Amino acid sequence: MKNRKEFLLGILALGALLTSSGCEKQRGIEPVKQEESVAQETSTDWEEAASTPYGKYPELVTYTLGQMNGVNNSNLPAGNTYEDNAYTRYLREMLNIQNRNTYMEREDRYDEYVNVLVKDRTMPDILVINDRETLNELVENDMVEDLTQVYEACTSDRIKEMYDSYGDALLGAGTFDGKLMALPETVIDHGPWLLWLRKDWMEELNLEEPTSLEDAFDIIEAFQENRMGAAEGEEPVGLVCDTSFVGTVSSNYSVLPIFDSFHASPQRWLQDENGDFVYGSLTQETKSAVACLRELYERGIIDQNFALRAQNNLRDLVVEGKCGAFFGLWWTPNNPLMDEHENNPDSDWEPYYLTESQDEAYTSFRDNKYVVVRKGYEHPEIVMKIVSVLFDYTRYEAEDADEVNSYFALNVDPTARPLYINVDYYEATYQATENITKVMQGELGEESLSAIERSYYDACMNYVEQDDPSVEDWAAYKSRISAVGLLVDADYRPPIRKYLAESDGEPSNILQDLEKDAFIRMIMGKESMDYFETFVEEWYEHGGRELTEQIQKENET
């Protein structure tokens, strides 16, 4: 009995062992195959993400970022941050990426902070820089990734088309020894500086709209005589003027139109009839323009304290309603006029196109922005994917990017983007306004507009149709219709740019300070206009001669 029991137990044990072996075969060999399959799929997903514009990473990829703080939190809607806003949420949903801002700095100190990062070699994974001097240093010290392959693989066709609209020079600005070491921002033509005047002040004083610069000067003189914007005990401000005199595409308060009226091209390189390069600040045309500024200062038309004011002080003069005249680009209603209009809804600013810009000068990418990736970062392609999503897909293809595109009409500043650059076609500004205007006039249907154009169109229509439009709608209309529309109606055509080869052509800080000081002293009457010749001599003696020879050599054909 015992033997039989043991025999049966043995049979059962053997059966269990066989069954177990079969199960292990099913549970062991098959799961390995499944795991291999999953691993292969995951590997394929990673490969697709790393080699296509819109491929989504199978796991969240977090990248460190250095970012600029915009004024008023970049006008982001309440509750939004630089790491959690419409841009970052869309990028996370579509690509499974998330920025972690390890460095934040306000605009007026950003370049200084970038220099510290570069010197200390503590770069985040992705960084936007504002000058080629820093870019050259990064490349020379082997601190940034080669982006050549990821540009080809992970940039959408439309983005490549946008860059192609500038010719070879734009991408060439970020290329060293045949390698793309930085992605340049597209230098969209922003048009000429317009004169922005307080039209409500003009109406109060029964002044006619200007048709020339001299008309405008008479208007500003009338503002001064009638103490417009000045409180008791204060002196009226006059034409606000930055001490750099010639602004960039990201600044206001230049007096470049006055130089243009004398066919002068300060701070840019010219080529004379013999093919020799000359620095535009040294010409007789520039001397005549400085003499004009001197006369305007004597008449009290130019702000009598211009030499003492910093950029943020100039903005304060406008926002606080003390200033009624300055030169600015088409986007001026977005910054600073929107804040001024919000403080004083009764104010009315109007742009005037009074001088044509000079096209003979060479330009460079010295003031351009560049996106760089830290050497050794695992996912350098993220830059191209972000650019493709934000500047192509959301604007032209996406049906779920309303929140992203609403930021344009809300006047959310570009500094809210993980990459505070813009990428678009060279003539995008004018084409968008032409399209919006045609829809407003019934010549085209709304369906013809891109997402960004539709956002601006909605804002402009709100301004036209509503009794109490928002300040954002006011800014959209004033910038897109009043300002850009003014240029479109004048048949303004962006010039064909001529670019310097190799060098930026930027004078040293010593030469820049020498020029700035000389111009200020002559304008304020501290020196006679004969001092201009002394300035020219000193400019050559302090390194200008060597710089001119370098420019000549690098641009010989």
C-alpha cells in the first residue's frame, strides 16, 4: 500500500515536473521573444525620434536650458511659467520633451550671464546667444555640437525652405569649416524705422499729419512748446533718442531715418567706386547727419537728457506718457506702446513712413541670435525638432494648436518660447498683412489664412468690431494693419542684402566708444563739427585701419 502510494505520488510529481517544464517553456522562451520585440520597437522609436522632425521619444527627454526673462513675465497668461505654457505643453505632448531652465536672466543682463557660462564652461544643454564673438569662442574651444546631420534629418522641408529664402549667407553665418555649429535665427526683414507720434496730441493742437521729416520736427517742436506730457516742474521730453543712434531689429529709439535722409550709413560698411571698403560712420554724409542732429538738439526737438538715459529709461518715458515721438519698427505697438495704451486708453499713436532706408551698405550677422547645443549632449536634434514644431507644424498643419497660436494675438513675448528666436520667410511680415487685409476686405476667405495669420486676423477684427477691444487687439491692429499696412501701401520692398564674408566687421569696443562719445559731444555742442575730422583720424589710429584692411582682404573677389 505504501509502495503504491509512493508510486502514485511519484507519477504525480513527474507529471507536475513535465507540466512545469512545458509552462516554463511557454512562460520562459515566449516572454524573451516578447521582450526582444518590445526592445526592438523601443529602439525603433528612439531611432525615429532622433532622425525625423516630428518623431516622438518613447520616454520623456528633459533638457536643460538657459533662458531670458521677458518683461512682465513675457506677458504669459496667469498661471503659466517658462516651463509650463502653451509652447512647452505642446512640445511635451507631440515630442515628449520638457525644458528645465537651469539659468534665467533678464534681458539687459542676459549677454553678461551668457559670457559667464562660457568662461566657466557651465553651459546648459541648449543656449541662445546674441553675438558672433561668443559663438566664435564656443567653436574655437570645442564647446558646442556639430548640427550638420541633425539639420538635414530633423528639420522639416518647410523650415529648410524658409532658410533657403535668405540665400546661402544665413546658414553660412553658423557654419565653420563646412560644419553647422549653430542654428541662426532667420533675419526677417522688419522694414524701415517709422516715426511714431501721439496723434491725439496732434489733434488737440490742431496739427496736420506730417508728410516729411521737417513736418515731423515742427510737430515735435509744438509738443515741446505746449509742454505735452510734462507735469508741473518737469521739462517736456521731445524726440527720444538712444545713444547708440543706430538700433538693431530688436530695439527702438534709433534715429537712423535722420541718417537715411542724408544718404548716410553709420556703423555699416560701404564700398566706394574703386571697390575699397569704408566704414560708414566716417563719411561726409554721416557728418552732415550729425550736424542735423546737433541742430535738432539746439532747437530742443531731441530730448535734452538723451545722453544720460539707459534703454529702460527710454521705455519708461513712453509707458508713463511723457513722450510723444520716437522712431520704432512695425512691432512697436507690442512693446512698448501696449503698456502705455493700457495705462492711458485715450492715447492714440500713429506711424509715419517718411524716409527710405539706404540699401548700399553691407550687413552682417553680428547682432543675430544663434542656438547652440552643448558638446556631448545626447540629443542635439531636439533643437531642430522644436523649430520644426513651433514654426512649421503649429502654424501650417496642426488642428490642435489653437492655444499656441493664440499667443500671437495675446502679445505673448517670444522670450516665452523655449528658444526665443523666430524662424520664417524673409518677406513673411508683409505677406501676412497682405493676406489678412484681403480677408478683411472680402477678397479672400478665412480658410486661406495660416494659423498665425488667422490669430492676427481675429484680433484685428475684434478691434474693428468691438466697442471696447482689448489692449492686445489694439496692438495687433496697430502693428499689422496700421504699421505694416503703411509699408505695403507704399509698395515697400525688402532690399536684397549684401553680406560681408567671414568677419562681422564689428569694430572693437574701443572704437565703438570712441564713435559714441564723439557723436554725443558734437550733437550736444561740446565740440564743433570740425571735430569730426579728428574723430576719423583717431578711429583709424586706434585699430580702425587694421580692421579696414582685414575687411578689404576678406571680401576681395
